[in-house]
Amino acid sequence: MQIARTFAVAAPIERVWQFVTTPAEVGPCMPGCQHVEITGPGKYNAVISVKVGPIKTTFNFNIETIEERPPEHAVFSIRGNEGGNASRVNAENTLTLKAVSKNNTEVTYSSKVNIVGRLGKFAGGVMQKMAESMSDQFIGALRARLEPEVQSDSEPHREAAGIVANLIALFRKLGSALRRLL
């Protein structure tokens, strides 16, 4: 399964980088995250509960940073299993940050996810919809934690900055798509 998202955050790139590469800060943004523990440099464990269709379960994940170019790029390896190996998840996540302006950052992430076991049967539409829903929740939580730190004159100013950053990201995607067609 492929998951990819691009979104804007009204915060400086350095602050976004620090946040998304600090397990104790980014962990609570993940829906269902119960616990995050640092196990070594660039390595940590997380316990995450999920509900897929009729199944509610908890996964133990081992996450490792396998490539890093601060403050713009990181690749993470994720391995997780449900108790008793009923289901296993292997994923490689790529994170890219781009400064759109002094206080706006474009965040792009993509994940290649392989799920085997009892949850593997949901690998089609149900898992994709669940992943999209979790992504939306994650993005909302991340913005809620980062964007209040931005100093601006008013809430409408901050909202306008986010809208502009989203429009810039959209136009970049459209330009990229048009170049591929030509």
C-alpha cells in the first residue's frame, strides 16, 4: 500500500524539523499512540492501537532513522507486530520539508507499507481509507501543536498564511503534472 501526502504548516522549517524528528513530540500526534520510548540514537519504540473494520488491536513498532539530511529530508524504517504475530507491518517512510517562506513549511511524506496476517485481508479499500483518516488526524494534531507558536498580528493573518502555503503546494503539483503530460 502506498500513502503520500503534502501539506503546509505555518511554522519555520527548523521548528517543523525539530518537532517531527523528536519522538516525544510527534508521537502524540499519531492517532492511537499510547507510548513512545527512545531506545538509542535514531531508534525508538511505539505502541499504537488501531481499529480496522471489526478488529481492534495494538501494535508494537520499532522505528529507526535510516537516512537524515536536516532540516529537509529523513527516511525511517518501521517494523511492527500485533501480539502473537497475528499481523505484521513493514514500512519505509520518507519525509521531506521545504521552506515556502520564513514561517511556512511544505511537508511531504510517503510510505510504502506491507501488511501481512489477519489485517492483510483489509489491504484494499478499508486500509487505504483508514490510512487517509489517520493521516488527516495526524496533520491536524501536528498543526495544532506547531502553528500556535507562530508570531503574527492576528488569527486571520495566520489562517491566510496557511492558505497561501497550501495554494503554492497545489500549483507546484499542477505544474509537475503538466510537465509530465508535455
